[in-house]
Amino acid sequence: MALASINRRLSAIKGYYEWCRRKFRWAVNPFADSKSVKRGRKLPGYLTYREIESFFEVPSLGFAGLRNRALFELLYSTGCRVGEICSFNLSDVLHRQAVVRGKGGRERMVFIGAKAAAALAEYLPHRQAHAAEDPDSQRALLLNLKGKRITSRGVYYLTRRYAELANVVKKVTPHTFRHSFATHLVDEGADIRTAQELLGHANLSTTQIYTHTGIEQIKRLYRLSHPHARGAKKSEV
């Protein structure tokens, strides 16, 4: 039985006996001291380096293909939430960095890697010719096929479609790119506070979940570096 189901049933039983205690003047609620089962935090799903690359190996032709390449490169390069990506205006992107307006109205700076910058450079001439005439479409960085600002729903659809084309069998959503960004950042040696700043997390505890993949990296470095660990079998560490 799932932990959430156990906690719901426990809460119902406690509530029932508390009602009986008050209604029938029972001396005690036998479940009064029972505590809910602590729920472990679910590790976020993420893409491996190879799975990320497979997304960018899908042919990118015409306006839609170039837009999609720029979209996925931005998701992975910046670690932005899908709503943040959709809200990007042309004026937000400058010199391979962008201003993001995140949750709670907090602003942060994110960086656009070389591959994402190259994808944007290919896409932007097509975007200019494709944009609808209304003011919001003229401002928006990423457009749909109608020339309007792309929506989160549209990005979810494209992500599922590209996962199929890239033969990625696991469930992939736009947020998977954010998890992948954070996981790979920490795996490559970024400190947790840098990751927190780039992700726009208000609390460090939210970011610390991404350290889970760093454990294998730590083990590997230990086996390579410690004199008495060299040559140890993987199962021994």
C-alpha cells in the first residue's frame, strides 16, 4: 500500500476515535499518539547525457524544426521552467544570458550555452518572418506555427513527440530538462548554492535533492584517490 494511502487511513481512524471520545465521553483516543508515516522524497527523473544528445539528433528542418531545436537547447542550457521559457521575450536575451521572472516575481539571471546560442541564431531569422502582427507575438522569443507565443501545453506536446522520435523510452516532460540540467550541473562539480541560484529555488533544501546522483561520482573519485580503495570492487564501496 502506498504511504499516502496509509496516512489517509490513519488520519481517518484518528478522526473517528476523536469524534467518539467527544461524543461518548471516552477517556482516551487510542490513536491520539499515532504519527503519520514519513514520506520519502521522490527522486526526480532526468535524462542521461546520451538521451539529451538524442533529442538534438532529430532532424531540424524549416521554421518548426529550428524552433524546436532552439526550444530544447534553451530548456537544457538554462534549466528554466516551461512557463519561464514560454514567457521569454526577445529583449530578455542579451549576450548569451537572459533575465528570468520566476515564482513569486523573483528575477534571476540564467546563461545560454554555445549550442543553445547557435540554435537561436539559426532560428531567429525564421522567427522574424513568421511572427504574427499583434504586439505580444512581436515580443515573444518562441512562436508556434500560427506565429503566436508558444504555450506550455504546446511545449509538452513537442517534448512527448520528440521523445518518441529520439527513441527515449522513459517518460519525458519539459520539467525533465530542468531536472537534467540540475543533475548534470551537480555531477560536473557545481556547488549546491550555485545550482540553487540558477534554478531560482527559494530554499536550499529544494535544490539538495539533486545531490543524489553525485553519490556515484563521489564513490568513483574515492576509489581512484584513496590508497586503500584502489582496486576495490564496486560492490565493496
